[in-house]
Amino acid sequence: MAHTTGTYGSDAVARAVARYTDAKVGELQSLYLSRAGATYHDALAALATLRKGEVLSPWMQVGNMFLATLFDGWDETQLGALDREPQQAVTAFQTTLQLYAIHQRSKGEGAHAPWRGTDDTEGKGNRFGAACYELAEFNKRTRTTDTDDAVTRRMAVVDSVSDFPGMVRGIRSLITMMRGADRTIVLDYGSLASDLYLMQFPGSKPRVMQRWAGDYYHAKRSDEVARNRAKTKKNQV
């Protein structure tokens, strides 16, 4: 399926980007969490390179087992040809890897896991809006404030800018804040890659922002319901 330069991104390509990114981030995370041997040191070097935020040329990555095989398995029929412009899928994939590298830095557990749905299953990753709510709650606990403005303001900035690099800067600031939380906020980086692909198309971006808002406020309502239940149960004892 070829890329287009139209106003709307392809949902089929977005899903393919999500699957490819999930597999590659999962591979890198497994190497990093091995904590021993050549594969671990290879993952450390790859994460350090990714955090620099540079365009990844395959010729610059010879010798790094992960980065040298970054596009092995890239399905050009679904994701677009690697040798032709535009390359929205490539941009979304590489940008997501760079954001993951920022989030994972020095963490003892994985910062990535697939989203499992809206239930409370342990071990699932958050989509980006829900992860931002978790970050806002962390800010409230640690800064003794009853406002989530620091997070929602940054989300509003991402919504307001029209250029993709500006959107990425806003997302990076939020992920940098997530990295500083006292416990790992687990994010579904495949889902984020899909969002970043769609956000490069002006007609598709509002749909992404609406989903972020929906996930944010769904997580907030679920948290409030759980707290009220816990409070009622405590009062009944």
C-alpha cells in the first residue's frame, strides 16, 4: 500500500506502523532488560544513539546489532517504499523509537507494553492520553497541588501546533516528565507510532487528539470510581 500526500492518513498503514513498531520496541526492550552480555550492551548503545534524535542512516549503524537491522521485515506493500518520498510511516517509526529511548533511560523495568483494552488487566500499556492522566496524578502527589494543568497545558500545545516537529517537541516534554515519575508509566509505543503517523496528515490529527482526550478523561473517571468504592468500603468496616 503506497503512501499518499493527501489530507487524511490511511488507517491500514497506521495499523501496520503500530504492529511494526510494537515488534521493534519490544525487541529492543527485551535486549535492554536482559542486563547482561553483548546484547545488553548493544541495546544500551542503540538507546544512546536513539536519544540523540538524529535521522538514522543504516550506514551509520554498522556494528550495532539492533540498529543495523532496523528495517529488516519492513513490508513496503503495507508501509510504503523506503526509497521514495513521502515517508510518513518511516518518520513515525523512527520518532517513536527516539521517544521510547528517552522514556526507558535508566528504568529498571520496561516502559513499553501493548494496550489491552479499557479493563484493569495488570501489565497492560496505556495509550497516550491515559498515560498523560497517570502523569498528572503523579504531579498532584509529589507537588501537593490539586491541578493537572502542567500536563493538560502541554497536551493543548500539541493540539495547537500545525507542524510535526512542534508536535513532537510537545510529546517529548510529556514523555520526559513520565520518565521522572516515581514508578514506571507504561506506554503502548505501537499505539503512539500509529498516532504519530496520522498526525502528519492535517485531516487525521483531530481524530488522534479526540482519542487522547477520551482516554485521559476515561482514566480519570475510572480512577474516581475506584476511589469512591474504596472509600465506601472503608466506611462500612
